[in-house]
Amino acid sequence: MLNHTRRYKKYPTNMAIKQELLDIQNKTSSTEDGTTETLFELSYWKFDQEFCRKALARMFIVDELPFIHVEQKVFVTFIKH
């Protein structure tokens, strides 16, 4: 049984460690007659800790938010989950 579970790809311990989710992205394109079309494209989405950290820092810098926002209870709860 142990040999079988090692070879069986769908066994939970053999699955990829990083979780991937499907993401639907909207893309608009213009046609020759001047109308626009909305296209939906499926892609994989992965959580990227470094990107989120930089986006959070950018939010504080661009919007000129005071750093006290990160000390509020709701924000701390959001970050912990």
C-alpha cells in the first residue's frame, strides 16, 4: 500500500505544496468598427507574499496614509488570517 500511495499522483501528500487558484481576468479589445469587446481569460493565481508587502507599502506612500492604520484591530485581524 505504501508503494501505491507514493506512485499515485492524486494522493494528498504527493500534491504540490503551493496552492494555485483559477483567476478570471477581463480584457477589453477594440474592433475595427469602433466597438469594444470584453474577453474573459482564465489564468492561475498564486499568493505572493513579497508582492503583497510591496503593494501595502505603496498604498501607504501613494495615499499618504498614517501608519496608525496598521495598529487598528480590524487591520491586525485581517493580516493574521
